[in-house]
Amino acid sequence: MIQSIELKHTNPSMGPYERIISYSLENTALHKTEFERLLNETKVNGRYDLKEFLIAYKNKDKTTIQQVLNLNSNKDLRQGETISVLSITLIGGVVVQIPDLRVTELSGYYPDFIRYLVEHGNRFEFSEGDIGSMMKKESKQGLDNIGDTDISI
């Protein structure tokens, strides 16, 4: 179900001195067990299985997605803190992005998977000045913009 994963740490308040650090990993035979554990043993906001959340996203189940997001943390976010963005690319090309892991919390196997990702994944580091040459503009897909193309699991 998961094709690849990317974890990006940003700190926009640093302005031109910001360093963006990104880790990515493809779901290949070598990493299959870790991706399966992530999918089956991780909870989103302490209540929903990650697999259930991703299936809802693929099937454009806006009700379930909204139920998950309604459980997002309401804690005060401090200015200047690092923002961690998780992008999960599903088989078929659908990208599910969790834009701030301070708000949407992942638990269970997730911390162990992140340690594995850091150890075995590809690490990229760049600054705002490098962005023009290294990154393409990413589009964000809100709940109302989920396409009508049916993608099976």
C-alpha cells in the first residue's frame, strides 16, 4: 500500500538561515517488514489505525478523514519550533501529507520506524537559497480537492 515515505523538518522562522532536513525511503523488499509494521502498528491521533486513515484517504472517505483530523491536538504551538511534515506516497501515486506532526500525532510503531528511516533512508539537507534549484513547488491537496479517480488498494 505504501510506496515511499518522506519526513521533512523545517523551521520557517529562521528565514534565510533555515536548514531543511529531509529523510526518504522507498518500500522495497529490503524494507518491507518495517513498512508493514508502520502500517499495521501505528495510530493516528491515538484512535485510528494508520492503515484505516490511508484507506479512507485513497477512497476519498471525507467523513472518516474529518473524524481523524477532529482529534488533532489543540495545544499551543510555539513560534520558532521545528515543523515536521510527513508525506506518504501510496501505490498508485496518491500522496497523503500530514503537514505538522505537532498537531496530528502518530504513535505506536511510528517512533521506531522513524529511527529506522533515519538509519536506512536517504538524507537531504538544504537551505532556502538551495530550494530553487533542488525542489519543485509542491501542491497541497485539501479534503475538498481529493480527485474522483478510484485507486484500489
